Amino acid sequence: MKTTALVLCLAAAAAAHAQTAAKPATAAAKPAATAHPAAAGVSPVKYPPGVTPYPGVPKTAFSLRYQDIKVGTGADAVPMKMYKVKYTGWRAADGVIFDSWEKHPTPAMDTDGKPVMGDDGKPKMNAPEPASFPVGVGRMIPGFDQGFTGMKVGGKRRIFIPWQLGYGAREMPDRGADHPGIPAKSDLVFDVELVEMVDLPTPAAHPPMGGAAGMPGAAPHPATPPTGAPPTAGATSQPSSPAPSTPPPASSTTTPPPQK
């Protein structure tokens, strides 16, 4: 009987302990609300006093993308320089190549500066050389001008350019069998190899001219794009009305790049 009573006492004590068990944990504290949850790869925004943040993630209208095929070991690519580049550009929609550095050979010249003629009566051509053009001065379409960011000399990169950063809503006509045209609103892809980077040539000083061209802030006269460079773009590089893609003259008119 004593043993039975002891067992009953132990059972009662266990039941009482179960009833006085720890209270359920309180709900976990809610994380502090953020003004804008940062999207993948996007830094959060710090707002100044008095500016109201709104919930949600800002949408991206279009973006410049790239793939590094080979990381260079030379100097870092910086704007306001003259680049020597091997490039091939094609239309993203159908893979048609519209331009390439290999399509711009130069004629061989003799010591007198005259073309060397071949047996067929045509000028002999030198092997193509990398194209030279300025970067960071608004002479190129925005996507090409910005696509070298982070590269090093000797590197190879594939740049995916949305139409808003390319030729925009303009249609680029054919320039011969080797240079197919580009339809309006065409996304473009460029394979580029940064061969060399040098300082921009110093422009010759000229006295100011009369008229709007001589006024501060006026757009300069259109410049002839370097031979072999991709197609030129217009003066403005705003996404809403992008200029043509390739060395863009700073005027509203677009001059097709010269062919060698």
C-alpha cells in the first residue's frame, strides 16, 4: 500500500509540473521595416530627412549586361581615353553580324604614299587592325561607351546592349553586303577585346567662331568617327531618345562611319 501511495504521489507531482510548464514563447520580434527591400545586386537607398520612402522594389526599365570571357592583366579601363579594340557586333534577334573590326582592312602604301597595286589591278590590302575610338566623350552609343567599365587591357567581354542604349528607335540602313542594317529598337550584342588604351589626342586650338557654335555650351561640329569603329550615335544619350549606336557625332544629325 505504501508503494502504491508513493507511485500515486509521483504521478500527481508530474501532472502538476506539466500544468505549470513554461509559458509559450512570445511571438518573435518583427524585423525592422526597410524603406526599400534591396533587390538582388542592388544597394539599399538612404533617404534624406523629410523624404518619404515607399514600400516595394523599384522596377528596372532596361539594363546593360555583360559577360567577362577573359579577365585582362593590363591597366584598368577608364573613360576619356582612346581605345584600340577588336570587336564584332550582331543583332540579338537573329544573330546577323552588322560590323566587325576584320571588315576594315587598309590599303598597302609604298614609300611615296601611293597605293600598292596587285596583279589584278586592284590595291593590295593590309591585314585588318584593331579599331581606334574615344570612350567616355559621347562619341559612341551609350551601351558601347559604358560597356568597358571594370575591364582591363587584354580582357575580352561580351556586352548585351538593350535597344534603349543602342540605336534607339532609329533604323540604320544597309551599308553594303558586309554591313547589314539595324532595324529600329534592336537589341545588340558586341564581343570586344581591349587591346590598348592611350591618351586622347589634344585638339588643335582654333579661335572661336561667330554664331551659336561659338557660344558656351553649344554642341560642337560633327566629328568624323575613326575608321573601323562601330556606327556612330547622335549627340544625346538619353534613354527616351537614344542616339545611334557607335561613335556618335555631338550634333543632331548622324553621319555614317567612313569605310576603309
